[in-house]
Amino acid sequence: MEDLRLHLIRESQQRDELLTIVSHELRTPITVIDGFNKLLLSGQAGPLTDEQRRFLEESRKSCRRLNLFVANLLEKERLRVGESAPHLAINSLRTLLEGVAAFLAPLVAESDQKLETLVEPDAEMACFDPMSIEQVLVNLIGNGFKYGRRGGTLRVCCQRLGGEPSYIEVAVLDDGPGIPEEERERIFEPYVRRAEHKGSGGLGLGLAICRRIVAAHGGSIGVGEAPGGGSRFAFSLPVEPVEPVALVAS
């Protein structure tokens, strides 16, 4: 019986490792392809015929479908067996943010926006699963660029919160139109999308997945108004190791 248990654990670890590699190797070229498609569609590389524009728009739709497929594949696999709590350890938020910024560089370049990060000295280290929190940051930052104004700035700030036990707050601030107060809780529910983007092709799962991941770390996530206008999405992570909570389907 013990041999069977160890075999199942090894099999699960190997499956998780394979999914991590596959998702990373897929997401990077998808992002680059989508970025070049948008650049071509903008006309900066020269005029397009109607047929060329149609081909590029169909290519962009396929990129969005692939991105959604990869995200859903990871989430469904984690939930397939109940599933596993995140692998929590003390890690550097600064290092994670640098990696996310590098990964999203094509998106930043073609959006004509800027990405700024600020990690306060006492807010660099927290207890989290890097792969899971990367998914949260990519989702929140990607949404920030989607809703932010052209030529604007998206900011990611990390600060230590007071109280015991101690938490680090990670906030993503955009300069878009903001979110009405009556929508601020509902947008974290599965299959709920903001009214102005209901035709965007997404399933409205991103923020619901973010909430599950943050809750599994023992933290919380919410949205309010950013100073000067726009949205401020913020989530908390523990500073010290905590008992992880298994991710469960909503």
C-alpha cells in the first residue's frame, strides 16, 4: 500500500512538472505571435489588403483560444484530484515580478503603455508558490493593459501590511475607467465578465481562478479605486509559512 502511495505521488509530481514545462513553452511563443499580429494590424509595418487583415485577425483569435486552453488545462488538472494545495515556500516577489515583466514585454511594447514595479525593502520576501502567483500576476497585469488608457502606466506595488500574522500586499493599479462599486465583488465569480468586454471571447474565469489561488495561500483579493482614477486590484500573501489550503472548484 505504501509503495502504491509513493508511486501515485511521483506520478502526480511528474504530471505537474510536465504541465509546467508545456504551459511555459506554449505561452511565450503565443504572446510573441499575438504581439506581432497586433503590430501588423496597426499598420505600422505598411498597409494591408482586406484579405491580409482578415487572415491576421483570425490568427489573433487563435492565439486567444490557445492562451485560454493553456490556462484551463492547468486549472482543470489541478482540480482533477481535488486538488493539491500550492507548494508554499519563502520566495522573492522582486524576482517573480522581474520574470513576469520579461514574459509580458511584447504585450507592454505593443500596448504603448508602461509597466512600473515598486517593491518596498521589507516586502520582498513572502511565502508563496511561484507558479501559482505568476498566474495571478499575469492575469491581473494583462487585464490592466486591456483596460488601461493608451500611453498610460500600469503599476505593481508590494508593501508590508501591519498586524499579526504579517502579510505582504501586492497591488496592480491601472489608469482605466475603473469598476463600478456594484460590480466589484461579482467580477470574482466564475463566468462573470465586465459589460464592456462581454464580446471579447473570454470565459470570465481569470479572476475566479485568481481568488482561488490567493485563498489557497491564506490570503485575500479584492478591487477598489486607484488614486487618480482607474482600478486597484490587491491581494495578500503571508510572510511566514502557513498551512496551504487545497484548491477546490467554485
